[in-house]
Amino acid sequence: MSPLQAGPGTELQAGLPVTGLQAGLPGTEAAEVTVRGVTLGVELPLVALALPVVLVALVALTFHLRGAAGDWSRRRRLGLFASRVVLATLLVAAAAGPYTVTARETPGDPRVRLLADESDSMAVTDANVDALAAAIEAEGVPVSRSVVGSGTTSRLGDAVVANTERDAELLVVSDGQVTGGRSLGEAAEVATSAGATVHAVRLSTTRTERYVTLAGPTKTSAGVGNSFLVRVGGADLGSSTATVTVTADGTPVFTEEISGAGAAEFTYTFDEVGSHELVARVDADDVHDGNDVVRRSVRVVPKPRVLYVSRGEYPLEGLLDRLYNVTSRPAVPDDLEPYQAVVLQDLPADEAGNVTALQRAVIDGTGLVAVGGRNAYDNGGYANSSLGSMLPVSVGEGGGRTTRMVLLVDVSGSSEAGMETQKRVALDVLEQLGDGNEVGVVGFNWQAHLVNDVVPLGSNREQLRSKVRRLQSGGGTDLGVGLQGAADLLDGPGTVIVVSDGQAQDVTSRAVARRLSQQGVQVVTVGVGRRVNEDLLSDVASATGGQYLRADETDRLRLLFGGESRTFAAGKLTVVDRNQFITAGVEPESDPGLANEVSVKSGAEFLVATGDGEPALAQWRYGLGRVVSVTAYGVDGSLDGLLERPDSLLLSKSVNWVVGDPERDARGVVSAPDARVGEQVTVRYVGRERPDGPPRFRQVAPETYEATLVPEAQGFREVLGATVAVNYPREYEGYGQSDALSGLVRTTGGQQFGPGEAAAIAETVQQSASRTREVRREWGWLLLVGALLLFLLEVAARRISRYRRRTATTATAADD
């Protein structure tokens, strides 16, 4: 059984904290009374029930066990009894845990620790640190100043941690563009734990600055069209335009006018195998010149070798032939070593050829794409075959997965204004889930509250609805605590569906999500509210292999967990999970019309659904290999609209994904990512012998060697025949104040001030220094000291009495 216990009600105030909750004994709640501003209380009030039992025992010991009292008189025994009563009362009272709570105002020492960022990106802002510091000191508040960034280095997170002390007041004058060290999120966690407050000065950009970036593949195949994205960003750009030019190996291949901060996409095909150089330039007259040029190295390899196996004539073969080095066979041959991927289309299991060889090859790393049709899957005997065991879907009635899950609803103060919307979306989430799921409900603010244990949804749907409707809001927000509470309720692998605005004042949720992923817990986040922190919710979901959904996208849950009791009608293919390589950036437009009857296996990724919600495309890993199932097809038996763009990208990206690195088995190969000036980059060599330097390589695995470089200048650098592109420092790719700095301020309870608000800064610091704090004092130790002193006094009295009686007896004997 779970250690979590249901609370006596479903309202937030009545629920019990989930995290760390244990089955308790009656009377474990503290009892308090307030008198003239002083709160008197005991932690365990019902411990006092032990006192009558102790008193009865004392009566028996004092008056009935004569041996214990010896020949003492009645008066002495009464004295002993009174002493033991007081002693027992003191011990029981100490065990009950008495305490007092008083409010105390401490004047403190108002002081500002000003962290000044003097890195190069600050040159475009209106920051004037000297004037601000002087103005604050003129208000009577001392300022200690530290420089936390210079040149191309801005390690602001490290600086915040280094200056954090108990109840410190930090004022940051920075754009928040961190180039190394701790992130601002990590710094916020340290500052919060120390009770430090971080304030910031709002900065504006006053000078125009442009930078250019270039995104696209670093490795591709000869003869394949590749999409590249050139982007212009910067500060104070407005609607002004700039010309961007891209060259490939010195030849212009693309020119575009980009207005303000914008991007343009182009396609280029490399025909020759080897390393190629792309250079993008923006025509800019601004503060920094080095970031007007960006370089990218593209390694072109021979087309991957793909085996296409089918007994029909399908258009898919032509699509594959344009992209890969394709060999066609009517059945799987015995030798699959020459191929990096196998594509099967519309084949019965008993006509597929050497499936045993295919299974061995996939386990060893060969990719597999199994395309359905009239003769495949449920129509091809896959259910009990070795072929079916390799696939991410099982043959049978389609539908989403069923699982144990917890609905985690944000009931914090940040969601109070939209609490009815939160509950409406939570109820909608319940409506999307199939009856076969087991569902529990947890509410969270600054702690997690159990609303309902995990129960079968089919017979308890109305009960869960009723409890969700009765949720109330209030308190701070700690998403990390909520996630951990939901995982505690799951007590094993499962799914957590979070309904929240993401406005969390905690910095642990990402770390908690990574920990839950290791426990087999997947998190799906649903963003609700007027101000949704999509970055946080997306990061939490991605860390666990889940996905982020907007409030109007909850019908995707019907695809993931709907089961047969739920229906879906989209009229075309629908992407279920956008966070995977195959589906990223693809919005399907076709509706093939038919699909094999399959269901997604546990552990597989459901990527694309048909127009009526059945699985159309799923993926997973089998051994070292990657496997994709395509189960949608047209009425003519072909893939219909899946062969036309943009849907055809799902097929080509599926093959690319199962191929993986086309050079993974090659030897004598050097690989290195693009680098930045001043940052360390790792170069890897795969071969049978250590390569000669420079740079100096070290062995890190069998036939694998690595070397590190720290480039000092921009340009292209050759390393053992491979080309490394070296670009401008990271400092010149971030301008304007970052959202992460606002998050740091919000998390630590600070404020953001204008550059001229020195008086407000001084007043805030002075008020923070003079704080009214609750001081709690435990008094159990004092009662224990009193009991010990009384016991020692009683022992001393008994020894003195015994000594006197012995002396009197001796004197009487002497007289006789």
C-alpha cells in the first residue's frame, strides 16, 4: 500500500500534504493558544493522557510496595509521592513538546551589495552604475560594489552565489546574459535557501546592435537538399532592414533582406563528399563587428545504404531512391551487413525473408522502418512473429495506451484568478482519458495535497470530477514539490499530467523532473492561464520524455491515453508528440484514409495519429537499433498523401532517424562540433591507432580518441582533415535584459527598479533590514532540567535521611 493517506475532505485546506506523509497517530497535531501576542503550544497534546496512568502507578509504588518505602512514616511517604508526581508531570510535559512563538522586530544592517556587469553586451544599454551607487548612498544606505562580468565573460550566476549570505540584499545591474558558470536558476536556488533577496535594475537598449546565426545540419549526404535557417537578432533594431548573404565554399548561394529581428530559410544541396564551409554575413553598422559573420562546417558523406524490401510496386521506392543509396529486394536476404537501414513495405510476415537475420541486425544497430498496407500487420500475421516482436506496435484493435497516472492541479495563489478555468481544463483532461486508465488527483501550491488515491477511472470518473470541482486555491507555488508528491502517489512508473500556469516560484522543478524520468515517470504539462510560463512547463515535460500542451490541445491526450471509449475526429493526420526528431516542425496535411489495426506498445513513442485517432506512426529502440512503424496507408494500398510534402518529411525523417549516424561504423573519421572563441571544444577520432598531433589525442574507449581545443580566433580550422568552424564569443549573441534575470528576482522575492529609482531601492533595503520575525522557543529542555534537579534533590534528601537514622541508631547502641 502507498504510505499516502487520503485527507478528510477534498478542499485544499482539508487535504493532507502528500510529500513525506506517513500514517500518523491521533493527537499528532499541535495545540496552540495565543495570549497577549504570545502563542503557547505543545507539539503532542495527547501525550498528556499518559499522566493519569503514571499517577496510578506512583500510588501503587509509594503506598503499597512497602519495600520501596522501608520504614518511612506516612508523612515521608506523602512527601515522596508529591515529589514523584511533580517529577512525572515534568517528564510528561517535556515529552509533549511545549513551545512559545513571539514576534520580534530586528533592526538589521541596511546595506546594498551591488553586482555590476561590465561585459561587452552591456555597451548597448543605459546602465550607469557609478551614478546609481552614488544616489543610493546619498539616501543613507551603504553600497559595496563588485564587478561580475567583463569583456566576453559574464558569470552572473556564480557571482550571485559568491555574494549570497543570510538575509543579504543584492542589487544586480546586468542584462542577465550569462555566458558560463551557474545558471541564474541555480543561483536562485542558493539565494532562496539562504534567505537572500535579489533585486535588479531595469535596463533599456540605447544603441543598435545586430548579430547573425546559421542553423542547419552539420552532417548530410551528397545529393540531398538541406534546409538552413539564417537569423538576425540584436538590440534596438526596430523595422530597419539589413542584407544577409550566405556563401558555400566561397560561392554566393543565398541573399535576403531581413527586417528587424527576423529569419530566412534556404535550401542547398552539396554534390561532393567531404567538408564544406558555409559563411553568413549581415550588412551592419553597429557596436560590435565580430558577430556580423557566422560560419558553419558541413560534413558531406555518401548516401546511406538502404535496403528496400517489397513485392509490390509502390511510389515509396522512388522517394527513397532520390534520397539514399537504395537496393531493392523481394525478401530480406541473409547478409544485411552492407545496409544501414531496412525499409519493409506491405509484406506478410511469412514472406518477409530471413527475419532472424533482420532481428540480429536490428539488435546490433541497423535501423528498420516497417510500412503497413493490405498485407501487413493485422493482415500479415505479425501478431505471433519475430517481425512483430521488433516493432513499436502490437497487432490488434487500435487506440492509445493505458497507464497509472496522477492529475496534478495547480491550486496556488498565482492561479486563483483563473481557478475556474484551471478546474475546467482539469475536468476536460479527465474527459480525454480512457476508462482503462488508473487515475489519482493531487493539488499543489507550496506543498502537495492528496485529493484522491489512484483508482480505476471507468468506475470512479464522476467521483474524481466532483473532487476536482471542489478544489480551492491559495498559497505559493512550488511545482517541484507538486511533482514529487504526484510521483509519491504513483509509487512507481506512470504518467503525471500537470495543469498549471507554470508561474512557479521554485527552482527545483527541472531537477525533480530529471529525477522522475530515471524512475520511469513521464510528465505531460498543460499550460493554462493568462500568463503561462511555457519555457518551464516545456522543460519539465521534455526532461521526462513527455510533452507540453496548450489548454486547447488536450484532445491529444485522447490520442495518447484514450482507449476504445473515446473518439477523435481531425480529418487528417495529427502529430501527437512534437518533441521528437521525426515530427519536429512537421504539420501533416494528408488523410491516407486507412490504417492497420494496431496499438502502441508500452515504452514506445506514439508520434502521429490518423484522422480518427488510430496510431499512424510510432517509434522505439530495439537493442541498439531504431525502429519505426508506419501503419497509415491509402485506399489504393500506397501511402497516398504521405508521399507529398510536407507529409513526406515524416517518411524521410523516419529513415534518417533509424539510420542515425551514417558514419558510426567508419574508421579514420574525425568529428568536431562548431566552436566559439575562448570555449573548449572536443574533437573525436575513431580509428585503430592513436592519431599524431597536434592537438594531442587521448584514448577514451576502444578505437576512440579525443582531444580538446580552445580556439583563439574566428575562422575555419583544419584538424586531421576535418574542418572546425570557429565563431564569435557567446557574449555577442545576447542583447537586452533576459527573462532569466526576471525569474531570479521573482523567485527570491525581490523587485525590479528603474535606473533613477535610487530612493525606492534604499527604502526597500531599509524596510527589509527591519523585519518582524516569528521567534519560536522550545521549552522541553527546561522541564527536563527541572525534573533532573528534582530527582537529584530527592536522592540527596533520602541519603541524608538514611544517614541521620543510621547515626541515631549508632548513638543509641553506644548508650546501651
